[in-house]
Amino acid sequence: MLVVGLGVTGAGAALDAASRGLSVAAFDAHDLAFGTSRWSSKLVHGGLRYLARLDVGVAYECARERGVLLTRTAPHLTRALPMLLPLTPAVPARTLALYRAGIAGGDALRRAAGTPARLLPRARRLSAAQTLRWAPGLRRAGLRGGQLSWDGQLEDDARLVVAIARTAAGFGARILTRCRVTALAGDGAQVRDELTGAQFTVRARAVVNAAGVWAGDLVEGFRLRPSRGTHLVLRAQRLGGLDAELLVPVPGRRAQFVFAIPQPDGRVYVGTTDEPVDTVDDVPAAPGSDVAFLLDTLGSALDTPLQLSDVDGAFAGLRPMLDDGSARSADVSRRHAILTSPDGVVTVVGGKLTTYRRMAEQAVDAAVRRHRLAAPPSRTATLPLVGAAPRAELARLDAPERLLRRYGTEAPAVAALSTVDSSLAGPLAPGVPTTGAELLWALRHEGALDVDDLLDRRTRIGLVPVDRAAALPAAQAILASAS
């Protein structure tokens, strides 16, 4: 089986096929998690937004896959996230009633998906004083309390993709970056090595196109409608401190919120927008209009309004949604689609990062059926990714907590690199917690080839340009010494 694209769905398809015993080669024109998969909100969510639209099927799929990630396949990369809706004057009684109904429905889906309440506690109402303990920077005037609920959070989306790809490689899949597929057919592809310029042909009995927003460039017969989601990166102190995901309603929009998600390193990710785009760029830019919208909406709930100078970084990703004729991109269905071309190429588009495993499973199922391959059913729902272990086991490992969140059971091995070379032990730069040992590990074990891989995908230092510039000399030195 040939897989095109090594975002989360393509890596997932490579793992699904390889773990069934199929011979697999997976290509990407750039790097692991180069496209949309690294620009997400870093959540594994239960689909509350889809319940508000009465799309129970998508919501249940999200809740089920969230449970798979939290409990079996990636406990090291996921955790429970408290979500706080402050009850400000912008949240009238009717909006609160609808929100609470959605939360109740979400809790029912959690139970149906088999995710225990000890991981995702039930929602509860907070007093104004309790609400301010979770989010001290909230505007006090008119605050009448808060609604606290729980969802799932990813340590990092790009690290999830790396873990999936490495797990696939462990089952024998060939994971090849810097290999651009220039032509695709049901029996293989034409490929160009982006490092040497060499061109070659790959033959395969089955082909899966998981190229995301670029999928339509390789296969005809469907129309994508890319939508831009912009996020900002701020420091938590700019919001007066934050211990829960903060939800702020968008004026005039039903069931749409701007959110601020705290990270363990003191960053906060603020998102997101949903704007149609006509041009698909390799690295989309976050326009000033998106930045202003996010700052204004979030700032409306804070005691001190946010300014452009408060923004440390911004990023934007393009959702690969199938055009369903909806007037607004925000209304386009988030259901994924599995499409088979006349010559047998299986294309997977749409969906959510949370549901990548199910999308990959269905794509491989379609390819297996179409080409009558001898393969057992998918096993990825119970297959731990590299680094995964039960939470109690992870807690007993002797390694820094930050490394455990990012590497799981491999954290002691990452830390051990600095015992051999003490220069790898400290932070790469002031205010940047990433160590040289992490970069060396990425070069030796995670397929990183250059400083962009190291700073922008294996670590996420590049989300803050100032931090990236400060860490760049150390990254270049480590890359040179490892070559």
C-alpha cells in the first residue's frame, strides 16, 4: 500500500495498514506534520460544537476517539482539560441553558464511549469567586459565576504525528519525507526526491491519498473548500493567569466561541477563526483581521483589554473540508469523506484531528476492499503508540515531568543523552525550556533532517519567533555536530 501525505491521517493510515501486515510506503513532500496537522488547537475534544448543531454522529465519533487516545493509545500525550464559560453579561440565560444542555449531552456521549469520569469529571456550576480562581484576569463587573466542564488536551499535535509515524515504522512501514508525489494513479505514483532531484516510480497494489488540502491536486472528481483557522500565542500573565480553557461567546454567532487554552509551559493558545480561502499556501499566514478579531473577542471578557503587543506569535492552518454547498465555511460539515476514484485511488478528506484513527481505518478498509487485499481488521484502537503506557506507570518513571509529557516511556532515554554530554542538559536559550538532548533525540530517532524540523515540528519553539531566533544558533550547532 502506498500512502501519500504524512500528516496525522496519512501517518495513521500507514500505521493501520502496516499493523495489519501489509507492506507500506508513505511519502511526504516536506516533513512529518508539515501541513494542517501542526496548526490545530492541540485538543482531543468530545464534539460539543457538533452537538449544538445536532450532528450527534460526529459528536459521538469525537467522544469515542477522544477516549481511545486518553485511555489506550496515547495517555502520555493527552490529559484532561478544564473548560470555563464565565457567566458575563454576554452570556444570557438562554445561551447558558443551551450550553448546559450540550454539556449534559456531551457527558452522555462520554459514558457511551466508555471514558471514565475519573479522567473527565462531570460539569458543575461555579460561584463568581470560584470562577476568578480559575481565571483571575476576568472582568469582575457583571460576573455572576461560571460553568466548568472537562475535555481532552494534547501536549502537542506534531508530536502525536511523530509518534504515529514512528509506530508505523516499527511495524515495517517505510516513512519517507522530502519525497514529492508528482502524479498518482491506482497502481502507484511518480515521485521526486526533493533533496537530490532524482525521480522514480513506485508501484503499489493499493493507494491512499491523505494529502490534506493538496489532495485535489493529485486526484480529480471532488472539490475541497479550505478554511483558515488562526491561533495566537500569548503568555498566561498577559491574561492575568489562567488555569482552564476560557470560552468567550462570539457576538451574533450561535454556539461559536473564542477560546484561550493554557499550556504547561506558560503559553496560551487563543483561537480560532473559520474563514474561506482561495489560495493554498504551504505555510499559511495569520492575517491582521483574524488577529484583531481574536484579541477583541477574548479581550471583551478581561479586566485589561488585549493589545497587539501582547501577541508573542500567531499561526494559521487550512482545514481540508469537502465542499457541501454551505453558504459559510463555518457551516460546512466536519464529517470526513472516503472517496474512491475510477482507477482505485482512495482519498480521505475532512474530519478532525481527534478522529484521525477512525478516518485512517476507514480509508485502509476501502483500499483493502477495492483491491481485495488479504488483511485482517484494524487493530489501532488498542495499539499503544511509541512512548505510551498507563498513567500510573508513567508517573513512576525517573525523568523530568516535561519530558514525560512529550516522550512518555522514552523520557528517561532522552534525559540520559545529557548525562553523556552535559552541554545538552540545559535550555537552548533563556526562556526556552527545550534542551539540546531533545534536538539530538529528534535527529537520531525521529527523522529530523534540518533546523526547521527541529524547531518548528519536533519541538514547537518556532511558534514564538523571538524564542526561535534565540534557539537557532544552538540548533545549528547540534545539527552540525550530529552530521
